[in-house]
Amino acid sequence: MKFRTFVRSALAAAALAWLAPAAAHAGELGPITGVVRDARDGAPLPNARVTIAEISRSITTGGDGSFTFRALRPGTYHLDATLLGYAPTHSVVVVPASGAAVTVEIVMRATPLAIEGINVTASPGSADPLRITQSTAEISGKELERNLGTSVAQTLSTQPGLSVRYSGPAASTPVIRGLSGERVLVLQNGQRTGDLSASSPDHSLSIDPLAATRLEVVRGPASLLYGSNALGGVVNVIAQTIPTTVPTHAEGYVAVQGESVNPGGAATAELVLPAGGSFAVSGRAGYRNVDDVRTGGGGTLDNTFFRNRYGQLGAGYIGERVQGGVAFNGYGFQYGLPASADAEESGISIRGHRYEGTTRADVGLGGGFFTNLRAEGSAQWYTHDEIEDTGEIGTTFNLRTQTAGLIAKTVHGRLTGAFGVSGLFRQYSPEGEEALTPAANTRNGGLFVYQALSLGGGDRAPQLQAGARYDVYRLSAAEGDRFGGGVTRDFNNVSGSIGLSVPLAEYLSANVSAARSFRAPTVEELFSDGFHAATGAYELGDPDLGVETNSGLEAVLRAQSERINAQLSAFYNRIDNYIYPLLSGQRFDDEVGDSVPFYEYDQRGAELRGLEGQVEGTVARHVVLGVTGDLVRGDFRGGGHLPFMPPARLGASARFDNNRFSAGIEARHAFAQDRVATREGQGIDDPVATETPTGAYDLVNVSVGYTLIRSARVHSITLRADNLLDERYRDAASRIKDFAPNPGRNLALVYRLLF
């Protein structure tokens, strides 16, 4: 299928989605008003967030616990309430055809457990965690404060199945079940981040975790909704940009963070204001300024400073049938790259920025098969300079990214789901004598369908979930003096998934799923030809590489109540044409003036399998005990270990939390990782390892926190001590683990004011 033909077909499908249900708008509009109360004494709860998943609207309660959703069409709505220190609460409300106002009271129960609320990443219509067939994780509220780090990856690193590809505090990116880089898709509010963090270990993710209100993770193949590059999973960093409701009062937050291991601090603030009966505006600003990292056992990892600053402005319109808006974000950064003691160059830093404009519109389509239509798009401008120790710019990287999407939600009896179309366009241009690849453009368009079928009546019925996606993907590389003539490659592919969720009890479900996803090779893997400072090696691409495809199986047992929160999962992933750098030997490089390792990109079949789990339960009033663990094994089919696999881990925790004061301790043991890649395992008759094994280590973390609710304000303060024993350890997934130990003992303070 030609790309233009694909686009025409997509637009025709979108037009049908818009026109088919256009007549189904009968009925008067009515509001839902309500109040959120504490189950213990009936006191109103301010700053609780109430969300209607069907129409993607959310609002926070005022000082008297009240909230109002205006201009709702007749129908059934699912309201979900979340609040720091309380179990998520679900209510079903029916707006009658007469348009009469509906009043609801939501009662929330305090709990010391970190219970997940509605997940917006795993399905097109938001989902109850007990109904999601894949393994998920969600960090918000107190748990976010207890784990907040300098980067998104460090914030998530305590979750089972997640670890860090560490390259200093700035250039740390997530690893999911042993997969990282281009195999893990990072989103910001459901949109791809148009930066280069996945393309190289020395590139940072242009998102600051202090500005996030929630982090969601979907583990395993997840290409169905988001296209290529999600073989390992999806990380979605959620922070409001476009207002979805008109608040009844000025609302927002102020947050500050300080750490001793990265001397310095960070701060951010957000404000959302009503601007008339149907409009709201929002703004956010923040910065981070930290110095070189202090490593375990004493010492400092030189040239690991990190500076960023960011801001956002948004405006939203909330009408009777249509809601939408626009937002503009800016993110500027500068950070240093650690280097080994014998490196020819040290003191190299990266400086750049990312600007983004986004727009979104939701249209209610009434009571037909198609119930809601969402159109969204973004344009991003990213650039960074790699600055040498002399102050000269070695290479400049420019990336322009545009996204577009259209999703039509559907309801027909017991069948619910969505049809969608998406587009992704990128223009990449490295400039400078040290450029590793030629300039290249990519165009990616996809059509998908996702449907969930209830296999019986009521909430306790099993549910079958299935979906399919077709992607058109084209990469065109420009001509270059060192890279030969221009080359165009097409990587069209099919993705799909099927899953079954079976409720075993009110708070317990069993889930199984199978999924197929794909990843097209990157411009670096196809066309690299030069010395790469980030890896200290000469890299040579292969323009004939094919598509990676991941076929995954997973079984998940999930329990969630006010007394227990547990998730246990087992998975198996079979990756065909797994792309990896093959160490071919040494090569003399004129730029370095010495022989350096020489890597050529190659492909082989691979398998990853593992177990992961986390269980927390209340054993006495206000007392929670927990255990956690994960294990992943990655091997080439035919023999040999995959490189840079995280070690197996076991952990335990104890916490007291009476919803005002909390204190906890957790300990984690990481086993030695000696299952490292060797030349023999990569098809060369030589048993020499191509990466360094890492030893076992133990981490002990303690935290205390205090939450105070006064009028319409919530104060939360958390004091942590990470790596209390000042353990000197190295991250097995790090490309620079030979000379860059991880952070040592850290005292951290996080304060957040919600109003």
C-alpha cells in the first residue's frame, strides 16, 4: 500500500466515524454535582480528583469537597475519585434524558496502600486495573513522593521489571524487562516525546519528573495503540497541559525537591484558572540545578552536573458538545557527560532545547455506535549541541516531529472499544564533522481497532479484549559524503493482541494475553559510520537490516482492595531479527588517534522470559508489609546472552501510615549479573566477554512523611534517606558501568502544596 493511498483511506474512515452517528444527539444536557467525603467522619475532602473516563474530563474538589460537571449528554458515566492517602473510589451515574441535575456522594476510605486508580495508557477508553490483561504500574501521590528521583527512570527503578540505563543523573532512561532505548516508548500525556533520548545512551529524556502528577507503565509489547518502538513497554508521564474542565476556584500546586547526592535542587509550580463559563487557562514553570553526583563509598563522578528549565501555557474550551484546547511547552537543558580516566576527551557537555505545541478536541457523538471522537496533534522542535572540552561544538542534532491522531470510541451492547488512525513524521538532521549518520526522514501511519467484549452480565463477567493495527513506515536517508547515496526503506507491518480477563472475586482477577509488536531499525543501526563518543567505539550500520518483531505471552494475577495490593506476572517474549552491535574487533580511528572497539550492527533471534511480582498488605492498623522481586533472562536463540541485562532482585518493606504521618523502610538485594554477552555468544569463536559483569549489592532506604489538610490546601512533606549504607554498586544495564558507579548515600526532601 502506498503511503498516500493509506492517508486517503485513513481520512475516509475518519469521515465515516464522524458522520455515522451525527443524528444521535437527542436529549437535554444535564450536570452532575457531588461531594467527596471521608468514610471515617463524613468530613469533606478537598483536592480529590474526580474523573469521567468516557469523556476524558477531570476536576478537583473545592474546600467543601464539592465538584460539578456541566453540560453532560444523557447516558451512563463512570466517576473515579483519587486522593493522596485514600483508596480510589468508583461510582456509576446515569444522566436522564430529561436533562435533570444528578447529585452524587462519593465516600473515600483512607488506606496506607498504594492502590492504582483508573489507567489511561493501557486502553483507548481508560481501564480498571483489575480489567487490564497486561502487567501495569502506576505511581502517584505518596508513592511518587517516596520514589521521586532526578529522572523519570530513577523514579520508576524500584518497580518490579523496571530498571535504569544509567549514564549520569541526566541521561538515565527506563529499562523494561531487559529492553531499553528504542524498544521502550516514553510518552508525555499520551504523546510521543520528540527528543533523542532513545537513540543513544548519552542523550537525556526531556521531561522532569517533579512536574508529573502520575506515572503509568504498561509492561510488554504495546504497539497496538501507539505504533512502533514499544516492544518492551510504554511509560506515560502525566501532567495536565490542556484543561478539561472549568474549575470552580484557582487550583494548582507548588513543589520543591532537594538531594544531597546531586547537590542542588528543583522547583515547579502550576496554576489553573477559570476564564469564563466555558474556558480555563493553565500555566506551569520549573527548573532543576544540580552538581556532580557523589558515588557510593566516597568520591564524585566528574562532569555530571545537570541544569534544566521548563514552562507551559495552556487554554481549554469546555462546551456542551465539544471540548478541546491548545498548549505550548518549552524545555531547555544542559548537562555533562561522565568519562573514564583514560579518555582522550573529558568535560564534554550537551546543551539544547525542545519546544512543543499540542492541540486536542473531543466531540460527543451521542448514543449511537460511535460515542466520542477525539482528534489531537502536536508539532515539536528539538535541537542539542555536543560541546567539547575546548568549548567548540562537535555535532549539532536537529529533530522535528509532528504527530496526528483520530480515535472514535464505540459502544454496542456488551462490546466497547475504539477505531483509530495516527500519523508520525520526523525530520532528523545531524550536523558537524563528527556526525555518526546521515540526515533522515521517517513517515509512519497506522490504522487500528480495539474492542472489549463482556462475556456475561454484570461487573463480575469475564472480558475478552482484542485488537489489530496496520502500520506504514518509511525511512529515507539523505546523501552524504561518508554515507553514500540516498536510501529509502519501507517497513510496513501488522501488530495485534488478544487477552482474557477473568474476575475471581470482587478484588481479584486472573489475566492472560498474547501480543505481537514490531520495531523498524533506526537510522543509527542502518547507516552509522564513525566513532561514537557515547560508547567509546567505532560503529558501522547495516542498511539491509530488517524489522524486529516481538511475540509475547503473559499471565497476570492481580488483587486490589483496602487490605491488599498485589500483582504477580510471568512473561515470555520471542523477538525475531533482534538488532544488536556485534563486536568485530579493533579499528584504528584517525579522530581518536588510537585503536578503538569496532562494532557492526547485526540481527539474530532472541528470547526473554521472566517473573515479577509485588505484594503489599495491611497486617495491623496503619501497618503495611510488602515483598517485591523480579527476574529476567535474555538469550540469543542458538546460544549466548543478550547484553546489558538487569540482575534479579528481591526486596522487602515495612511502613506505618495513619494518613497523616508515615514512616517506612525498604531493603533490596540485587544479585550478581555474570550472564553477560560474549563474542562467542554473538557468533564469533572467542569466549571473551564484551561487557563487564557486575557484583551483588544491597540497598536500604528509609523515609518519613507528613500530610496536613487545611481548608482547601494539602501540604505533603517527605524526607528520605536512599542507599543508607552508602553502597558502591554498578548498574548492569549501564553502557558506562566500567567507570561510572551509581549514586551513593542520599538525603532527599520533597515538599508539595496542593491548593
